[in-house]
Amino acid sequence: MDSVIMGRVVTPQGTHPGWVAVRGEKIAEIGTGAAPNAATVVDYGDCLILPGSIDGQTHATNSKGLVGFAPASASALAGGVTTIVDMPYDTPLPLDIPERLTAKISAVAAHSLCDVALYATVTKESGLDHVEALIEGGVVAFKISSFESSPVRFPRIDEALTLDLLEKLAGRDLPLGLHNEDQEIVRSRTAKARAAGRDGIGAHSDSRPLAAELAATGQFLALGQAVGAHAHIVHISHEEGFAQVGAFAGIGAPVTGELCVHYLCFDPAHDGAQLGARMKVNPPIRTRCH
């Protein structure tokens, strides 16, 4: 063996004193009692030896560009995450063409300290022209948004192009993820809040009502159901969103959904005064009484 790590090993069967033996870059064996001989042995005593976690949604390149993989991956490893799945809305341009995928893969090799999987996207300009090349380049999924945060970096993809992309991906083992907010509802409620002089995290949450999230979710899942493509909801902020996904799964549609951990940890009514704009996420963190 190349190395053995000793401590309290966490497995699906429980936690117990033991060791993990490594050969090359792979776990070769997990056991208790006498450990096998190895070039390197590290004993962590009563510390837990945990499997590496996967962070299914990161925006490593959101603020600093491709070099953002360095701090993002360092933070991931500090928290026990050994693989990050990075979204395609890079700064300054989204990952919708092969040249940007090549550049992003090079940035991962140069800057990331952990493993990385990559989403790609489409835009109104690129359409479906590069989907095959991006798949061949190794992306694990695609993501689009029903709300336009930026016309260039984070555009809204309308239902027609969404359907085209779902048809393109049908029959493949690649999900299409959706940032799920109804644009018309959100923009109308935002305008009403501004007209009333409301500001702050409470106004932000109220301007993005649950109805806006559920409406976008339901339409997207229906489009996926119609063509048999894997429709994945990337931001579910409320249990009713999972109920929607479960209902579509119940009729045989290939659908999935995920939850960001901050939806479980914070409440605007309780934490908004202290955290302020740091709680500004979309869909919003909702009050627990809802």
C-alpha cells in the first residue's frame, strides 16, 4: 500500500476505530484491527475519517473569473468537500461554446485543489449549435434560467429554446437543470415593492413569492415530461417544490430536484437584520412559517 490513514472510520454501517488503505489515488481497502504495511502511515487517533462530500452547486467563477477555482476549492476542502460541481455562469461570459469549456478545463487544472465537474448552458446566440461538442468535451449537465439576471452572463431562456434543448437531450444520461423563477411575476412584484418604498431582505423575499417558483418549476417539468428528458430543478426553496417533483416522478417522468443548504439554515424574519444582503439569494430564503 502507498498509505494508510488511521482513526475512527465513518461507513454506512456505522463509526468504528479502523483504517483506510490507499493505493495510487484510490481507496484500496477499509478495515479494523491490524493495518496493512504501507509507505506512509498517519494515525489521527479519535478523529473521524469521513468520505469526501460532493457540493452539487458552486459558482467558483462568479466573481473572480476562472481563477476563482483556487479560493473556492480551498474552501471546499476545508469543509470536507472533495468534488465541486460548478455552474456555467462564469464571469464575464457563460460556458456555452467549446472554446470556453477548454479554457475552463485548463483553469481547473491550473487552479483547483479538488475534483471539479462542469455544467454547460445555451444562449439565444449559440442555440443548440454546440451542445454535441460540449457533451463530447465532458460536461455532466446543462443549466438554463427562466429569469434573466444578466442578458449576457445569466440570460433568460424562453420556453421554445427550452423545449428544443430538452428534445436534444432526451435519451441521454444528462440532466437539464433550471433556475426556476417566473420572470413576469418577479418583475411585477419587485416593481410594486419599489413603488411602495420597500427595501431590504424582507422586500426581496416578498417580491419572489412561492407562486413564481412553483409556476416556473411546473412548466419546466411538464416540458421535460412531454419529451422524456431528464428535467432537474436546481433551486427548491420549499417543500411544495419537492411535492411537484414527486408528482411528476409518480407518473413516470424522469425528474429530480435539489435543495441548497441555506434554505434549511436561515429565516429572513430571524436572521435578516444581522445578515442583510448576504441573505439575498434567488429563489429567496423563505420564512419558516410558510
